[in-house]
Amino acid sequence: MEKAAALEALSALSQETRLDVFRLLVRAGPEGLYAGEIAARLDVRQNTMSTNLAVLARAGLIRSQREGRSVRYFADLDGMRRLLAYLMEDCCRGRPETCRPLLEELACA
């Protein structure tokens, strides 16, 4: 992951509603949630939610799948793993292999 992509992801998560959306989608698991359901659960207007979902998608933290007239959203756990790996790649005094067990644990979660 490049620095610009990491900054975009961190910026996306730095806003309260977007962080709530990401966490909600993580809890929803592989079934994901429809945009309207996300908005209803978080009590956010649909047009505002649409903007927040677009920011998270551009940052590589969520993905979507069109189903007829509806769009289902999912947490992109690979995107989050890439962000975490980027943040940790210089850990442990230049010995990233020391952090590998943590990254592997995250990959299995």
C-alpha cells in the first residue's frame, strides 16, 4: 500500500459516521447490508449515507454489489489488512517478521 492510499483510508475512518458504517459492516459479516438498512440502523439520511459510502469505497475499505435496484455493501477486510500491514511494516526496530504473527492472526479473524 502506498502512503497516499493509507492516508485516504485513515481519513475515511476519521469521521464518526464512516467509522460506524465500517464497524457495522464488519459485524454484518459476509452477508453485508443494503444501503437503506445501513442508513436506518445508524439513523442517517440516505443522501448523507450515500456520500459516506462513496468515501469508504474510494478508500478501499468497503465494496458493493448491485442486486436489482438495490446495492449491498460489505466491509473489505483485505483493504483493512493492507492498511494494518502498511502501518506495521516498520515495526519492531526494522524487523517486520516480529509482527508477522499479529498480521497472520488478523488475516484469520
